[in-house]
Amino acid sequence: MLHFLLDGDGVLWRGGKILPHGVAFLRFLRECGIGYSYLSNNSSRRRATTLKWFTEGGLPFAEADIFNTNYLAGWYLARRHAGDLVLVIGHSDLAEEIRSRGVKVVMPAELLPPEVLRDPGLTVEPYLPAKLAHAPTVVLVGIDTTVGFAALSLACRLIEDGARFICTNRDISFPAERGYFLPGNGAVVELLEAVTGARALNLGKPEPHLAELVEEEKGVPRESMVMVGDRLDTDIAFAARNRMRSVLILTGIAGESYAEGDDFPEGMQPDFVVRDFPELTARFDELFPEAG
């Protein structure tokens, strides 16, 4: 019983533009009676928001097929930190998802006065315990394209004082249009780690939490899952660590440098390498003979 897990950025789309043939491949899987899920380190959208965008782009997913680190963070924190106050550095959708699970959440703008957010200055004074109305015991960092110095300084102060440091993912970059790359959540996480000396607990790929969540909700053993992704350090390493087969698709981060299928880092060796979805479809019976 095969079940495909498909990454988003660099696989189904790039820079917000749906890539050709991804829709056709998902329809092909449906025609074959093979299940699939969207599996992403992106924490910026809730399931319903993601589904709306997928529907507008013609990607045939149901809400129950969507497993991103936004949904994962709510699931994880409700289990492990239900009684904690969580500072969220991230999109409002991330905070809303966690709140929907009954976990107490606060955003930087709720703790810091407007004048500090506008001009934080080079001082620790606004971030001292005596100055804060609440003292979060967990700091969760997800992608936030508007993050500023004040929010980062607050996170550092809390982590240095012992708050649990968690991140939705460690992706350093993500692919944009015209072959360019933009800073990912991992770039911010590494900044905070360098300043505080703390190491963040990573919820996203390649760690096993998403695999546990899919197993629980889909009832599919991970040995039956196939990860299709464009990143060696997240997608392919995730599959290797979780007893899954993997397909490296060369439409995103990895690119044509791995077209020959050799020189992979240890622990990041994909089972198969394809240039795009048409090649994967054409070789499907060869790669997955049990599906026939």
C-alpha cells in the first residue's frame, strides 16, 4: 500500500507559481488508487488557508491530506507544552493554529510596547522580566518575513533565561522565481542559536515528528511511504531516517547538480532521482512495480 508524501516549494511550486505537471501527477496517483499527502516544513499557513490556495491553483488535495509544520506545531505543543505560555515568532496563522489546540500563545507585539517595536535600540531593558506582563516559557520560531530586531531580541532574552527553544524547521533558504533563493526559517534559527548558545528542537523534516503525525492520522506505516522532495538535508534525509523510500526531483534546491545521481552526502542518498514529474510518471512502473 503505497502512500506518497510530496514537498511543496521546489516540487509542486516555486516562488508561488505552480510548477507544470504536478497536478497531472497527483491525478495519475488518484487514477492508480494510490494515496498522497502534502508534507512541508512551511509553517506560514493553516490547513484551511493552504487548501484554499491549492484549490485555486488546481492542486487536488483534501484538507486531511495537508501536513505542514503549522499543523504539526499545534499537535506537538498540545501534547508536550499544554500548560506553557508560548512566544510565537512567526506568521499569525501559526499562532492561531496553536491557540486552536488550547495552548496559550503570545506574539512579540503583545509583550512589547509600540515604541520598542518601532525603535528597539541597543539595550536589554525592554526585555527584562520585570518589564514583561507575561513570561513565556517556550519560544517557537517559524517563518516570518516581517521579523524585526525587537522580536529577535525578546526571543534571545527568553532563551538565555531558560525558555524552551523550538523551531518549525531549519531550512536555510527556499527557492524563488528566476532561479534565486531567499532566506528561510533556518537562517533566523541559526542566528538565535549563535547569540544564545542554545540548540533549537526542530519539529520539521528531517526529524520524525511529521512521520509520526501522518502515521497516526492516515493509518499508513512509514515503510509504505514514499517521500518526493527537492532537498537532500530535509526531504531525502527525512526519508532515510524514517525507513521510507525517496525520490529526489530536480526542480528545486538540488537542481541539475545531482542529475547524474552520484556524490550524495552520507545519510542523504535518494532511492531514485528524476528531473521532473513527467519522468517520474513515465518510470513509475519501473520504480514501483508493486503498484501495478
